[in-house]
Amino acid sequence: MLPVRVGIFAVCLFAAGLCGASAAPKFQPYETRAPMIKEGQGGARTTVDGIDIWSHGDPPRRYQILGVITDERTTATVLWGHGMSDLPRDIASAAKAAEGDAAILDSEANAITGVYSRSFNDGQVQTFADETHKSRYLVVKYLPDAPAAQQ
């Protein structure tokens, strides 16, 4: 009887891992004729592992866009994979791997992918929603200020 219980437990753990798993952020480099250089205006940022994460606005300096990080993950708590609490660290890690100094939030959206309910003998009902969070960040390299125009 014990091997059957162990087998069922292993199958449940495997299934739970598949349901909650999500892939790590993916980097795609920008391909342009000339470097994508911008002059930022400022905004709100946090720094994670030495990488600035701009959640609103952009760096108040010159920067070059190196590429884009796309990320998709579940908002539910997961046993394995990448949960929402790991997002800033995962974005910083991907930006650092792409040799960037910062990541600028370009877009994000949540989509409900399922709704589940369970009822109890005392008449209570709990309802859960599974959501998928999609986000896109620009990976940037800080540049020195442009030299003043010569007269």
C-alpha cells in the first residue's frame, strides 16, 4: 500500500510543478541601422542587484536601447518556477546577462486564465482566480553625457 501512496504523492507534486511553472524572462536584441540612443526625462526606479528597474518613466540621462525582455508568469503562488515576487530579481538578472545597466518597463497586462471554487461542509465557498502576468522591459546601457556643441 505504501508504494501506491508514494507514487500518487510524486504524481501530485509533478502536476503541481507543471501547473505553476513559468519560463524565465527572454531577451531579444534590437537590430537597427544606427544605435537607438535616447535622452530620458526621469521617473520612478528601484535598484535590484545593481540594475536600475524603471517602473515609470525613464532614466534622466542618455541611454542606448540594447533589446527587449519579455516575461510571462502566473500571479498564483507556485512551488517551482517564477512567481510574481521573483519578477524584479529575474528582470535584473536578464538585463545584467544582456550587459545592460537598467530595464525600463514598457508594458504589462494581466489576464484571468481560470476561476476555481471549492465548497466546505459548513456552506462556505472559496473562489480562486488564476492570472497570467505579461510584461515587456527595454534593456538599456547608460551613456556619458553628449559633449557640448563647439562654437
